[in-house]
Amino acid sequence: MDIMTGLSAISETLKITKELRAVDSRISDAEWKLRLADMVDKLLEAKEALIDAKENEASLHDEILALKKASDESGQFTDDNGLLFEIDDSGNRIGKPFCNQCYVKVQKKFRLIYHAEGKHTRSHFHCSNCDNAFKG
């Protein structure tokens, strides 16, 4: 259910309430009870819709917080040819690099493993998650 359903149920309940106020003594007990039961049903429907809306709001709030956290974290890194380095407030690199491809694709940080090559070849980094190699 959504908020509009809840509002609609409340409107129906108010309409029934107005009708009950306007009735005279000619209405039977059975009809009176039926109208009260309709009111209760509509109020329960409204309550369910508002509970659903509150749960949806909480879910959206959590999602917003997660997105804000991810956005804040993304400003604390620098990319150097696929090597994603964490930086401090002064812009200095901290520790070993992460795989930029994994960070972009799955929003997780995987530390790259350093491999020193032979005397005449360049060293490189390797990601154990995506299996990519990066020149360092």
C-alpha cells in the first residue's frame, strides 16, 4: 500500500462519519453497525498504508545514508593508471593501492598484490578478485 491508499481510506472514513452524524433515528441498528464496521475497516486500511509508508521511508533513509557514505569515500582516493590510492587530508598516498576496476564495478576495495619481476621487466600489481594486472 502507499500513502495515497491511506489518504483515500481516511477520506472514506470521514465520509462515513459525516453520514452517521446526519442520520436520524430511522436508521436500524444493523445498518448502524454495518457503517461502524466499514469505518473500522477503512481506518485499518489507512493504518496499514501509513505503516507501509513509514517502512518505505526508513528504507529510503538507509539507502540515502549508504549513498552519502559511498560518495564521501570516493573523494578520499586518487587514481594512478588503475591503481587506486587512499589519500589523507593533505593529498598524500596512504598504504598500498586498491584495484580501481573492482571499486568502480562492485564498490568494494581489494588491495593489489605487488609482484616484482625479473631484472629487465617492470614490476606490477595484481588483483586477486578480478585477476587484472597493473603496471606500477
